[in-house]
Amino acid sequence: MFTGIIESIGTISNLKAELNNLHITIKSSLTPELKIDQSVAHNGVCLTVVAINDSEYTVTAIKETLDKTSLNTLKIGDSVNLERAMKLGDRLDGHIVQGHVDQTAICTNIEEANGSWIFTFNYDTSLNNITIEKGSITINGTSLTVVNSKKDSFSVAIIPYTYNNTNFNTFKKGTVVNLEFDVLGKYVAKLFEISYN
């Protein structure tokens, strides 16, 4: 379980394909505090630490994960948002995030807004995920509030702190990102789907 509050930005230092799996090595200031078997969210994707070497650690993504997230677009040198699993009893500063990406979206517009930025994303509605105005959304592991919610798109407002301390500052039009929709909203939507079928 995560909160969507990014702790650190890591850098991809190695990518190694093995059968259908991808071993991803990340250089991070968090590495000395990690241990084997620990869960860490990488751009919102919960992955298990399988190896640690000095300032780098390695996680493995399986085919299912690569098919449903943007991890298959990673390149050496890319920045990734990192968050360790929350501790029981800590403040929940973001919202409840599972680290289970629902689908990807494409950044379609970036607008500077006099001290902040408005990022707009389009996503495929065939998977029945929805956003609501002022609801929660997780983009690349970052807990954010939806603005301008539409059927197949939405925007988020990014303050300078978030822009400077996540990989939002690397986004361009066409950047593919990971989305995790609000878990409470997903359950409500599923209940309505069952009720009307």
C-alpha cells in the first residue's frame, strides 16, 4: 500500500531482458535503506527488490506488467518516481494507492499557468475506468486531484514542488504514463455495473 507521495527520483542504470521478463536496475538515494523482498513503487508500479549492489538495486517486471504499464518504454538514463510502501500508523498525505496500474494514458497538452502547470491526459475508456471532478488519480505513482474531468480525458494542476521533485518535469506531448484510478471509485463503479447487468 502506498500514498502517492513521491519520496525520490531514481535513474535507470541497466535494463536486461530475460525470456518475457525485464530486470530493471535503478540508481537511487533510497538504496541503502532497502532490503531484498521489499516493495517499491516505480512510476506507480509496485515491484519487489530482488538484488542490491552499492547505490543500485534491481526489480523484475513480468510480461503482464510490461503489457499494461509504461515500463516497457523505459530507457537507460530515464527518471522514475519512487515510493516505498507506507508504514502502518503514518499519516496518509496523498490517498490510498495500491501500486496496481489500471492502464496507461498519453500526455496531450502541457500549459504553464503563472507559477504552476496544467497537464492533460487522454486514456482509453473501453476499460471502464472513470475520473470525477476533484477526485483522486495516480499518475506515475503521484497522488493528484483531477480537474476538467471528461469521458476520455482529464487534467491535473502541478505545483512547482511536485514539478521539481517528480518526473513530471520530463513529460512532453506524447509521453506515456501509468494511471491508477481511485480504488474506492473502482469499487463503486463495479457495484453499479453489477446492479445494471
